[in-house]
Amino acid sequence: QDASVGSDQTVSTYWKRIKEYFDERNTSGIFRSSDSLRQCWSTINAECSKWAGCLSNVARMNPSGC
């Protein structure tokens, strides 16, 4: 969301910025490290990819008469 940051930032810098953003908006009181946030995102991303794949398969089915 910061236009002044380019694509040349390191992974640790990127997730540090995400953690700062998360901490500013976290109302649950649960502490998450940047590594924890990265792992949560990895899980969410993998499941969303599976869901998108299922939707693509359904869209390609194109049953007769529909």
C-alpha cells in the first residue's frame, strides 16, 4: 500500500511492514510475530488456490442443456 516502496525490498522487510500494519489494527489482543503472520498467509493462500481450482473445474464442465 506504500507507493514509495519498490519491489527490491527483502522478504523480512516486507513481512515486518505487514506486521506493523497488523499491529496497528489488531483489536483481538493476540500477539502475532511476522513469522506467524507469514505462516497464516501461506495456509490461507494454499486453501484459496485449491478453491479457485475447484471453481475453474466446475466452470469448464459446461453440462449439456445449460
